[in-house]
Amino acid sequence: MLVKPLQKNVEQRIIAGGIVVLLLLLIIGLLVGDASRSRNAVTNRVEYTQKIQQLVGRATTLVSDTQRLAQSYNADGNRQHMETYHSKVAERDQVIKDIASLTQEDDNIAVMLSSLDTMLYNTDVRMQNSFPNRSSLDMVKEHEEVQRAQDQLDRISKEGSRVLLEMQEAHVEKTKNVRIVIIVLGATAFLLTGFVIVEGNRGLKLYRNTALQLQRTENGLNHAQQIAHVGSWEEADENGEGRWWSPEMFRLFGLPVADEPLPPDDSTELIYPDDREAFERLLAEVRETGVPGAMELRVTRADGEMRYLEVRCEQAMPVVSKRKRLIGTLSDITEAKHAEQEREWLVQEAERARELAERQAVELVQTRDEAVAATRMKSEFLANMSHEIRTPMNGVLGMTELLLATELTREQSDYAETVQRSGQTLLALLKDILDFSKIEAGKLEIERLPLSLRETVEDVTVLLRQTAHGKHLELASLITHDIPHTVLGDAIRLRQILTNLLGNALKFTDTGEVIVCVTVEERTDKEVVILFAVSDTGIGIGESARENLFESFSQADGSTTRRFGGTGLGLAISKQLALLMGGNIGVESTVNVGSTFWFTARFPVVTNIAPVTEEDAAERAILSGKRILIVDDNTTSRRILELQLEPFGCECVGVPDAAGAFTLLRDKTQPPFHLALLDSDMPDMTGTELARTLRTDTTIPPMPFILLSIGTERTAQERKMFAQILAKPVRLALLKNTISWVLKTGGTVSEPVPLSEPTPVATPMDSRPHVLLAEDNLINQKVTRIMLEKRGYNVTIVGDGAEALHHLLAYPYDAVLMDCQMPQMDGYAATRAWREHEREMAEPGAHPAHHKMSERIPIIALTAGAMSEDKKACLEAGMDDYLTKPVKADDLEAMLRRHIPAAGVPQ
């Protein structure tokens, strides 16, 4: 169907191009003919002018001869001169007549000849009347008249030359113009001819390629139908047009392939008589209702064989004729019918095998469906878990960030920072769980950002100290001072490994301690290999259980009655992360003694030594040379405190109990101590009891006490006995700063600073950027509102997408913060609806009053979804940017400043 129109189009192009070329050639021929005629006219004029000039020259000569003869006759009176004179006059007149005959169409020359005739006549009359006695005066007048006649002849000659010159100039100009036109038309004809040839070749090539492709497609379709024993057909419309069979239709009926199908009556005769009525009814129903239909029928082939066929048909509406017709397929199901009959014949003998096969098929389908469902549920669970955890975490971290922005004591700030770090670590763990599929696929990437190994390790120990305190375990970290200050690494992944190892150690330890040691294993100028070891005094792990300990979903105790739960996934993830960090992981353990899990990691070094600030120098000057007493029954904790403080110039002396402290302090030979660090939980005497006793003992010089406690909730009386109370394990920076502060102030106890509600910046409502917050969670509403108001924004809060659209139609907000998952109408649907409204209002003809309301408003997604697909969905819905919950105030401020042109929001 596509070949003929294409062929016709190619032919039309070639014919049109040929006609244009012929027209151009015809014009060129006409121009050449016209130029030839002009050239002939000039040539004829040249000959004409030459004849006139010859005749004029002859006439001039004769005029001169007649004058000379007249003069001779007048001089000697010889009659012979007079006879010759008259013959010359006659010849002169004949020449004048010849000139007049040639120039009868030239008006200017005719006028000159008429004047010349008069002049010559007057000259002849004068000469003849004065013969033979002419006076000198007569001869002078005759000479003047002859001269005027010669001048007239000369003018006639010049007039002919002038006309000839004008014709020649006109011919030259015309020839030049014709030549230019011929060149232009010839070039055009040449280019057009080339274009016609190229277009014709391209069209013919396209025609041949299209015809070949259609032929291949048709052959492939016919071959596929032959393989599948399926034929296609088209039934005629109400006008009897469009009836068609594919080649396989003829083969199904056992007929030779032909160009035209069998007539309707002949093809109906091939159908088994009992099936004809049902077949006709099927066609009628489909034609009337337009609902596709199908049935089985029997046909008798031309060779007499009966075959089972399945016919399917539906109604089609051609694009061109708009007439209803039927199309369908006919497939040979004889073998299937025979197989079905055979199965029915053998049903009793094969019943058991058939049931087994059916059960296996059902189990296979069920297994496949379960696998697909499990994969889908896994993805949905990960996405939902991310959203459900991030939503409350947004409130926790948001409120913590707001709390840290208020005035707090050091202790309160430490608590709030711990909460914040805990939330951030929880989010990091959530991200690691979501990335487990990436670990399995080998697509997890390790970031390389500047980080402090000491702060990272201390963050993890502080995060888990409540767990340790709940089991009355000693938790401490020893980080040697040769550890580089700043390295490049992935702090989140490092925290994940440490959190997993420390969490396991605390889980499997009932008494004793859990210690983290961080040391340098290898060092070069550019990188360092760090060894992290987590030791515990727990139940230990048997040798057989250690073999598969780092495999996915593996546990030391996998029984249903096991004491400790868990997924068995943490160590497998830790192993993969350690390998990605360029290290390894392992374990050393003894049953009922304890375990040491270790891993190594390779880090590029940024800074080996921490920069020394003025505050650091001042603290070091305060600590240098100071004697500090450490009272702690745990040997490891006591040794760690000594190793942490001694590099700052302190002289640390440790004792395991109150008795040792009394002995040391009452020894007069000992130099006095400047400060004492007391453990709160000792078996013989608590830190509080020891401090009370020491304060009442007049034999011991007074000194400030710092209590190291598993909890800082103390009574007011207890707080008065201590310069400061620090929760174990203590960050080195906090411990150093606290000791230097206590020594500097003499041990004055700092009173807690009461919390105060954040005060919004007093900014005129009409001058502040107005932000619409669409969020259904009340806590998130409060957190985000406070963040925005503290930074000078005017905030309107709505609970779902529909309400957001209502407010957008009523007021031109500067920006919208849109939560993605909300009831009634979510953020995606609301954004799409508003973007469609903006497009409609921007079209020509929209009401001018709506133009301001239809200007594009920045819409920023606030979503708990952390997957890459979530960001893509937000942008496809028409949102301008994307913030993942929990939202940090600085990130929110930076995002709004980027999208709201009105800068200068008060801080």
C-alpha cells in the first residue's frame, strides 16, 4: 500500500523537473533566436549604410564634376564641356533617385534628400541661365550652392553612419544581456537537471528499499504464519470490498496459494455443515456489537482431510474508507485437539502422573510468584521503612538542632549533641540497610571526605554508652596520639562498622568491659592503615562458629532457642565495607573469656598534626605540670585516662579504690594533687561517698573533684560536691576542656542555664518572604515552622495537597515546601495540578488578573524517601528541588535562598 504512492510521488517529481528544464531550454532558444535576428538586422544595416555611403560619394563626385564642367565651359565656350555637363547631371540625378529609393523608410534622410533636390535644381537653373556669360558673382554663388549640396550629402552619409552606430550599440547591449540571461538560465537548467536526477535516484532508491523492506516483512510474516499454522483474513465490508486471505489461509484449506481468496459461498462449503450456522452467527455478532469473538470449527480440506481450526475475529475501522469490516486469524489446532483426545483416552492410566505434573506446575508458579512478591515487598519495605523512620527522625533531629541553637550549659549541649549524633548515626544505619542490595550487586561506593578518626570513634562510644550503662559495663576507647588528625574516608561507613562491632560486644557481654583500641598499623607519607580492635569480656565464640561468622545471615547461634537475636547481616556488611576501605576483618575469641573483633582500613592523610589554636595553647599551659589523681576500680579505664592526659603534660597517678586514694593523699611525702577524677561506681565506696569523705578530712589538702559517672542525673547536694560531672565514656576534647576549666576557675560549680523558647525575629510581615508549608505530620510542621521563623520567613501551614492548591490560588507565595506523602492529595499530584494551572494561565487570552497568580512558584520537595527513584519522581512531577528528611536548618536556608530572589532574609 505504501509502494504505489511512493512511486507516484517519485514520478511526479521527475516529470515536474523535466517540464521546468524544457521551459528553460525553450526560453534560451527564443533568446538565441532574438539575438540572431538582431545580428542579421545589424548586418543588413551595415550593407545598407555602405550602399548609401557609396551612392553619396558618387553623388558628391558628380556634383563636383558638374561644377568643374560648368567652369570649363564658361572659360572656353567648348560645347563638348556642355554635353558632358548634361550627362553628369543626368547621372547625378539618377544617383540621387537611387539614394531616395534606398532611404524611403528613413524619414531624416528623406527630408535631407528633398532639401538636396531643391539645392541641385536651383544650381542647375542658375548655371543654365547664365551660360555662357556668367559673371564672377554668379560663379561664386554657384560655388556656394554646390558646397551646400555637398554638405547636405555629407550629412546624409553621417546620418546613415549614426543610425548604424546606434543599432550596433543596441545590438551589443542586447547581446550582452541575452548572454547573461542564457548563462543564468543554462546554469539553472543544469542544476535543476542535476537535482531532478539526484532526487529521482534517491526516490527510486527509497522506493526500491521500501519495496524490498515491505517484501521482506511480508515474506517474514507469511513464513511466521506458515511455521505457526496461523492464517490472517479480512472480510468484505458492506460494499463487498476488502476481502483478503494470507497465503497460509490457502494452505490451511489445502488449496494452492492464489492472489484472490475463494468466493464466500465456496469458502463456506469447506466448513463442516454442523459448524456453518455458528460461524455465520459469530461473524454477525461481531459485526453488529463490535465485541471480538472466537470459536472452534471443523473444515474439510480439498484432499478430504478434516481439520480443527480456531477462528478469531474483531471489527476494524479503516482509516481511509471509514467502513466497518472484519479482520481475524485462523489457526490449525488439529494436533492440540488430537492431543486433548488422547489425554482424555488415557486419563485413567495417567491420572496420577497428571496430578503430579499439575502439582509441580502449581508449585513452580507459586514459587515464582512468591519470589516476585518477595522482591517487590522487599523494595516496598525498604522504601516504607525509610519513610517511616525518617519522618519521626526529622522531628528528633530538627528539635535537637533548634535546642542546640538556644543557650545551654556544657552538659546540656553534650546531651543534645549526643542525641543529634545518635539520630544521624541511626539515619546512616538506615541508609546502609537500604544499600545492602547495592553491596550484594557490588555497586556500593565509599566516599572520600575529610574526617577525624578520634571524633568518629568517640561518637560511636557515646552513642552506645547508655546500653553499656544499662548493663553496668565499662565502655571506653583508646585512641593513640600518633593517629593522624584528619584523613579522607567515609565517616558514615566507618561508624557503621564500629557500631555493629560495639553493639555485638555489648550484646554478648554481661559483666566486665568493652574497649575500643585504635592504633596505626602502617604509615607512609601519603596514607595510613589503621587497626580498629573491639575487645570484650563476653561469652566468646567457638571455633566452628567463627568459620562462617562474616557470611550473610550467619550467626554463632542459629537455633530457635538462641538467647541473642539479630539478622546475622551486620558482620557481612562490615566485612564488605572493610574490604571496600582497602582493609580486612577478623576475630579472635575464647569461649567464656571474651572476643576481639578487629578490622583495618586504609586512609589518605590530610593532616598529621592538629592545628594548635590559642585556646589549645592556653589549655596546654594550664594542664602542664598538674598532678591528677584517678580513682577507678577498672584497670583498663584507669590506664586509658592516664594515656589520654599524659601527652598534655599532666602527671597522672591512678589507684583502684578509695583505700588507695586515702593512703596516697595522706602521704606527706607526696606532692599535692591539683585535681581528682573519681569513678562513680566502685564496689567498696562510690565516687560520691569518697568525695564526701575527702572533703571532711582536714588532713587532706582541698582539691576540686570531677565525677566520672554512668549517668549525670544527680541530686543538687551531690552536684555541690563536684566541680563537674561527666558521663562515661568521656570524649577527650570534653575531658581536656573540663579539666582546664576547673583548674582555671578553681573548681567553681557551674549552674545549669535554663532553656528558653526560641524567639522569632521581629520582622514586618509584609517584608518577609512568605513560604507555604504542606506537611501532614504535626511534629514536622512545628520543626520546620520554627526553623523558618527563626530565619525571618513568614510561614503558612497546610495539611494536604488539596489545601495547598487552595492557598496557592488565593495568595502568591514566594516558595512552597511540599511533603510528598500526604492524605487526600499527595505532593506529587498537587504539584502536577499547580504546574498545569500555571501553563493554562500563561496562555494567550488568560485573564490579566491571573497573570501574577500564574507565575512559576518554586516548589521544593520535603520527603522521607531516600532512594534515587524518589528524587526522580519529584522532578518529573514538576518540583524544582529536593530535600531529604530529616532537614537541617542550614540546608533549608540555603535551598530557599537559591530559589527565592528576595535576598537578605534576617538571620
